[in-house]
Amino acid sequence: MLLLAYLQYKLWVADGRVQELWTLEQRVEDLRSENKTLRERNVSLQAEVENLKHGVDVIEEKARQDLGLVGKDETFIQFVEPK
């Protein structure tokens, strides 16, 4: 009987108790979920990198948006709203 009481104490109260195990299992599950999200993001970013390396249209679009590229035979027109 004393052995059973000691084992129950070790299981619920002492170091390595069940609650710690549950907490660690939940942490592992959270990290797995976060890793899945990050892997999906990495795949998306890798696809964008490949597209930027090989896609002329994407490069031109980025240059127009970020750098204000104006193509040959195009006229840049900017509308300014009155204050």
C-alpha cells in the first residue's frame, strides 16, 4: 500500500508529473502547427523567388510599382487631389 501511495505521489506531485507531460505535449502540438504554417509560407516565398528569377512580367510589374518604371512609348500621368 505504501508503494502505491509513493507511486501516486510521483505521478501527480513530484518532478516529471503528468501535468508537465500534458503541457509539453501541448507545446509540441503548437510548434508542429507553427512549423506547418511556416513551411507553407516558405513554399509560397520560394515560388515567388523562382517567378522573379524567370518571369519577365513579374519583374516589370515590381519595377512599375516600386520604382515607378515607365515603358517606352508610354506617358506618365499623375493625378493630384486638391487639398
